[in-house]
Amino acid sequence: MKIFTKLTALLAFTLLFSANAFAQKNFMTDAKKAFESKEYFNSIELYKKAYTKAKKKEDKALIVFQTAECYRLIGDNKQAEAWYIKAIKANYTEPKAKLYLADAKKALEKYNEALIEYNNYKKEVPSDPRGEDGAKSCELAQKWKDGPTRYKVENVVLINTKDPDFAPSYADKKYNKLYFTSMRPGVVGSAIDGTNGEMYSDIFETMMDKNGKWSTPVSLPEPLNTKDNEGLSAVTKKGDMIFFTRCMVDKKKVTYNQLWTAPKKGTSWGETTKVPFCLDSLKYASPCLSADAQTLFFASNMPGGQGENDIWMTKFDKKAKAWGNPINLGPGINTPGNDVYPFIHEDGTLYFSSTGHLGMGGLDIYKAEKKGDDQWGNVTNMKYPINSAADDFGIIFEGKKERGYLSSNREGSKGADDIWSFVLPPLLFTIEGVVTDCKFKEVVPGVVIKLVGSDGSSIETKTDAAGYFKFAENGTARYVNPNTSYVITTQVGVDVKTTQAPAGFLNSSDKVKETTVGVEEAKTFKHDFCLVPIERFIRFPDVLYLLGKADLDHPSNPRDSLNFLYQTLLDNPTFVIELSSHTDYRGSDPANQKLSEARAKSCVDYLISKGINPERMKAKGYGEKAPVEIKDGNGVVTATLTEKYILKETKGKSKEEFEAIMQKNRRTVFSVLRKDFLDPNAPKDVPVTAPTPPKPEGEEEGE
């Protein structure tokens, strides 16, 4: 990094010392003075010259370390890494060399190497949490990069140059005008800053045309921009006032960033004034305004903070027409490191950058939830790709939309810091499937598929000619939402709005559950259904009977099987059915006929006790006259469980095997007689299915 508000955040500027002034002096002394004056760029060459003159090993080690420090403080991580390694090899004894080497490696995305150095530092200084936190951050950074969020980040090529371009802010309520800080040619001042070797910064303006293209940025005219450093601005929603950061150049003393403001005057900005509470001896920068312009957030090293720089806020007193005393946002936000670049979202969420919370490298962007009046907490890292191993800072949002801009010197930047756009694409989910005939495996068109969500949503669609259905985003409508659980059901025989849905199939209460809760990537969920065709006789889970008995006291609990039929009748409220019961061949025909009728009646009585209208059911016994048919894989009847067949098949087998096959004939099945029943107590809008199609000639009775 080569800008004045990065890892050292909000640095001072001065021309008190220059390289030429030191040319004839002691290089070590000159380098130290330049370093203390925060002229890190100038210090590098002076330290390198001092190294050639140094005699003692410890002096050489110190010079190498200080050179590494200069590179660190101007954000050149590659050079910082190289020089910290040299310092350690030169036996520089301070443990912080290992810590800063780890930081540099992490910023270069060398997470495994950085992890080793953090652990080395932790062994030497176990009381400093930066060692353990650094190791954790390396593990998290790799995890976040391997599993990125849905944000898409792109370089705004039309705005950026090889020089530092950063800290964008919206300058109009339509979000078509951007102000940002730049050190490119065209700034008002022409001097080179000894801190970073760059030109002094100005606030630049760019406009977006109707095609979404940004205009060539231009520096704002005086009196806003001057020969001093200006940048990091915030404009009120009304566009009538601007707050910005200025660091005045004074050859006689060290100066610091201060907050300044200016009113709108015509189409330009009027005379600038410093915000009254700013003290010359302290640093203030990165102003940000709440939507109502009554709260000003900023970063500062004022006393009472948690670390090097903290985020503060101040309220505007309408009666006094002045800003109140600054309030520190507290340890829930601020850390012992640098906490800078605040941005307050319209929904109250606070965004900021920090080196003190666990991050991917350098400055990371974080968000904090609003917990109450002037309270924020639950700080979370924005993760990759909003963050990277480099410095990521100065995020802004376009109103309530999940898009905006941020600053970063990550890989892909034109040279130094660049402005990047970001957007969160909609999280789109699709639920789709095919409905087929359970028996013949053919697709079934016209089936109603209902989707009911835990968010209260309910939507229906129908299968097309290929039996296919889909719930997905349709223009402006989204049917499958994030963080929602769904139940998917099928319905047949219901008129959805257009054509009749298919008759000839049973409605089913079978439900498929699906959820998008916790799913962070777009996904298509596939769920197929098969429908049971309505045949002459329909077998359901076996209702078993003891030999010669008609009650429902078989050990298998036949009531569970009848509960299936009960649900089927609820799902198909217009069905009138026949319950048909059968016996095996033992006993006389009259006795078996009477027994089968009793069995059918016991089933009907149970369903009546459950609340099924008796007019919807007819009990019929068939005695032993309709034994079970045995069919092959193609549905062709190959045998029936007659006395002759059973005796032949069970010859030489145990009594238990004989009874098992005999049990199959002691059964109950049901058939649909009609589908036009209207319950007088049912709601008037209960759908009525299409009439039952006529039975084909020659159709035989089945199971």
C-alpha cells in the first residue's frame, strides 16, 4: 500500500524533513528522524545508505528491521516480507519481527507459511493474543477462500489508474455520482509526499451515464481541494453539505488528518471550515453520515479508545447547532488494532474495516448489527471475495440494495489501491420433478403440485405434457425463497384454472420436505412423484385376520393399515368406495361368505368411528370365490392361490409356511365406485374431480 490511511491508518503528513536535507548528514540519524516524522518512503533509502556505513552486526540487524518497518508502513508487503526475513537471519532479537513477517506473509496469501510464523511468535510471547489470533485467521482465511460467499467483485476499470484510487462515496441521492480519493496526475497540488512517494491526494468526481458508464474522473475545484491532502468524503442525502478529511502541509511541524466541512454553493462547494471538536494534536478521518445527517461517524486516535485508531460518533445538537462530544463505539467494535472507514447502512448496520478482528490479511471489512440506540454488536467478517489477503476497506452500499463499491489493493488492481464494485446476486432456488404412473411408469400431465413454505407462502403449478413441473423465479416473482422450509404435495382431479387435471389416479397425502435454510449457493432440488392408478380393486397395506375371525385384533394391528385407507379417503373427499373382504378356502362356502362380509363390515365400522361418512363406503364379502392372483413382472396373471395350487406349492413345507401363504387370501381391498360424492357439511369450494371414465369392455376383476 502506498496511501496515507492504511495499516498505519490516518498518518500524519509533513515536509519537515527531506532526503536532500539529510544528504550530507549521518544516514542513520537522518533515517531515524525521517521515520519519526512518518516519511517512510524517504526513510527507506536513508536506511539502505546507513546499512553500508554500519560496522556492528547489531546495528546492521536494526537497520534491516527498520527498513522492513518502512515497507510495512507504506503497505509494500513483498518488500516487507523480504526485509523481515533478512532481519531475522541477521539475528534481530525482537519477537515482533516474527509477528510482522507473519502479517506480511498472510497479506501475500501465504497462509501456511504465515501460520508457522504466528506460532513461532506465540511461543516467544504467549501473553500476546496476536500470535494465536493470527494463526486462527490463517485457518479461517483459507476456509473462506475455499468456500466463498455469493458476492461478485469486479475492478471498476474506467475509474482506476496505476496511482492510488480509493474510498468512494455517493455524492447524490440517485447514486449516479461518485466522489473518491486519488493521487493521480491532475491533483491541485504538485508536491510528492515523503510518506509514501505519491502525489498529494484530492477528491475526484465521476458521473455515470444512462448506459452505466462512468465519466473520466476530475478533481473537484478549490476551495475544496488544495495543495494539501484531501479525501475520504461524505455528502448528505440532500447534497447540501460535504464532510471530508484534510491534512494540511506545514514545513515547520507535524500535522495530522482533520475533519472539514463545506456547504453547497450553487453547483460547487463553498468555503471550507474545520469541524470544531477536532484537535490539531490528534488524528480524525473517514467521515460517514447517517441517512438523516444527524449522526457523524469517523475514525480517530482520541484518548479513551481501544487501540491505535477507533471508530467514534457524534450527534448534531439542533438547538446549539453544533456537533456534540464524540462517543467511542466501545470494545464490541473497536480493538487494540486499527478500526477505521465506518459506513452506516440505511438499515442501521455498521460496516467498517479493521486489523484487530480475525481477518484474511491487512484491513478486512466487517459488519456489526444494530442492537439498539447507538449500540452495535455481533461483528462478523464479510469473508471472501469482499475481503482478500490484501487491504480491503471503504465499503459503501447503494441505498438498501446489496451492491456498491469498496477499495482494495488485491491481486488484479492496476497498481496500488483501486475501486471495486460488488453485487450480491439473488439466491435462486428451483424445485422441479416429473410425475409418473406408479404402475406403468408413464408420465402424467395435468397433475397439481402444491408448494407450501414455512414463510406462509403457498403456490400451485401443474405438470406439463411431459409430466414435468418446476417452481423457480419467474420474472418478478420468486417462488422458492432463501431460509425457508417447504412441503411439496401432489393433487389430482382438481381444476387449477384452465383444463381439468387427470382423473384415474389417487390423491396422496405423501409429502416431500425440502429446505433452503443454510443453503448459501443457488441450487436445483429434484423431487419426482408417482401416482397410484385407480383400478377395479386397489390393494392397500394388508389388513390381516386370524383364522375364522372378522375382528381387527390380529397381532399385526390391522387398524394401522386401515389408517392408510382413512388418509386416502381424506385426500380424495369425493370418492365412494367398496370395501371387499376375502377368506381362504377352508370352511364351507356359506360360512366363508358370511365371514368375509363380517370382515368388510368391521373395516367400514372402524372408518366410520374415525369420522368417514358411511355413505362413502359399501361393505362387500366375496368369501373364497376370488383368491389372490399371482402376476409376473409384466402384470400377466400366471396363477391363483387356489386350494390345488397351495397344496402343490406347500407340499413338504412346514405348517408355518403353509399358513403364511393361506394368510394372503384372508385380505381386504377397496375399489372406487364413484368420484362424485358431495359432503353436505364440506366447504362449498371443495374441488370436484372429473367423472370416472367408463370401464373398458372385457376388463376382469383384479386384486
